[in-house]
Amino acid sequence: MKICFGFIFSLISCVIYAQEIHLSNASKTNENNDTRLYRISAVDSSATALATIEINGILEDETLAFEKFYKKAKLVGANAYTYTPNLDLDGNPVPSLHKEIKLYYQAHPVISYNQFSVFNSSRAVNIIINGKKVALSPRTYLCQEIKPEEDNYISTKKFLGSRLNLHYKKEQPALYYQVLPAGIRADNSNVSGGLIIKSGDLISLEKSYADFLTLFYREVSPSN
């Protein structure tokens, strides 16, 4: 009997927490061939509001969730979106199983230059950034500037692990990387805006995919 109740509870939990992604409040569609889909902090005068995407539940398969999110956003011709989380008394984002993302078409999405971000999806890892040891908990990321005339690099410290040297260049778009746990390798994504595979235990992420992960990952500072 206990086993039966346990099975029923697990089934109900899966139904409640399985992630769902819905397109709603579509007021307009926009015809364009822009493959970009960027998270922006604010809209400008060129932005056209298109629709809302609602995400409910726990993020499990990140690549599959991004694929669904990307396709729904492109149904209305969006190339940008905003998400404003609720904040606690200290100004920190409050985790939520329900997210409402506002979709827009914006003629000139803001692009960051000479920055790099490192995402960690799995178990806690230690990496070296510019000579400093940094601990990354699961589902966290950090962002730093690429400074001119400095030795900017990311290292996983592991035997046969990766070291990426990053060089300051004028108007170099921001770079995004994800730490892979030992023994795991990611698959190529056929979706525009998917993963770009590199050798070693650091992979390069396309900006659209990296921006999507920031909806679910917690940003930390190198001092954390």
C-alpha cells in the first residue's frame, strides 16, 4: 500500500512540476528573418510588443526547453525579450516555477562587448579565472570583462582539461561558455541558436542559448 501511495505521489509530482512552455497574449506578428533571440534589460523606442511566453515547472532538458522557447518566439517574429523576476528584501531574485517572458521585435538589440560568461549546469565545480579560483554551484553563472593588456583566461584545472585564453579586441561581442561535467559531452543542436561544440570540458554557447539559461541560473560574483 505504501508503495502504491508513493507511486501515485510521484506521478502527481511529475504532472505538477513537468515544465510547460506556452505562447499567450499574441497581439501582433512581425515578419523578419532575424535569427537572433536576445534577452534585453529594457526596450527602446524601436521595440514592438508581440506576445508573452509563459514557462511553468522545473527546467530539466535545457536544450529541448530552449528549442521550444525559440520556436514559439519565432512564430510571432520576436528577436528580443524581457523578464523581470520578483526580488526579495535584499534585492536578490526570488526563484519561481512560473515565468512570464515578454516578446518584442527590436530593430537594434543591445550587444555587449569584451565580456565573457561561464555557466555551470551540473554538480559544483572549481575553475580558475584570470589566476583566481572560483567555485561555481550547480545552475549558476558569472560574467566578467575582458580587460586590455591583461592575461584573461578560463581554466578547469583538470588533467587534460581546458584552458581558454581570451584577448581584448575592439568591438568583440561577448563570449559564453559552459562547464561540462567529467565524462559528459553535449550533442549538436539543429536549432538555430543552439550549442557550438568545442573540444575539452568547456563548450562555447551561442548568445541566444546563453541568454535563455540566465532565466534559470543564478548569477554569482567571482568572490562567491
